[in-house]
Amino acid sequence: QVQPVESGGGLVQPGGSLRLSCAASGSFFSIYDMGWYSQTPGKQRELVAAITSGGSTIYADSVKGRFTISRDNAKNTVYLQMNSLKPEDTAVYYCNRTPLLRAWPNWGKGTLVTVSS
């Protein structure tokens, strides 16, 4: 069973930047569409950004122009570059396949991003 491993979160001031990484095992990583999801207490996970196997990307309106998703298939890794961070970006960030109905059942522990002065 594939279980993604997220890293790179932390405490950052408003306007700052972070780069999240997600490593996933398996031989077929390159054919999967992948996404970064955010979750805050009491709310469902929301798709923040996605990248197809071919490299096309989509973003939630709230992060357009600030976040960039990318992938390195040779390393089975997906990245999320987060710039101009805002307090409302504070959340636990997870990666998994997209859409959700195709997500691996074993979610990773996520990585906590806290944006605060």
C-alpha cells in the first residue's frame, strides 16, 4: 500500500515562503495525477493544487499566483512552493492522488504550516 510522506512545513511569518515535499513509493508514480490538500480543524480536506501526469496544473482560487505545484517523477516526489503566505493558509497539508475518489486509502501524516507573526 502506498503511503505518502509529507515534509517541509513549519512556522512562517505572513509574506514568507515554504516548500513542501511529498514522497510516494511505488513503480507507477509518474502516471498518477497528484494533488496537495489542506485541512483545518473541523473541516474536510480541500484540494489546493493538482498536477496531472502530463504536467498540467490547476489551483484553488485562494492560492492562484502564490503557490506552485511541481513534480519530479524520477524521485517519486511532488512539491508545493508556497509564496506570499497568509494567516488563512494555516493548515495541515497532505498529498495524494487526485481526484479524491482515486486517492490512496493510507493518507500520510501531513505537514503543518502555520502562518503567524
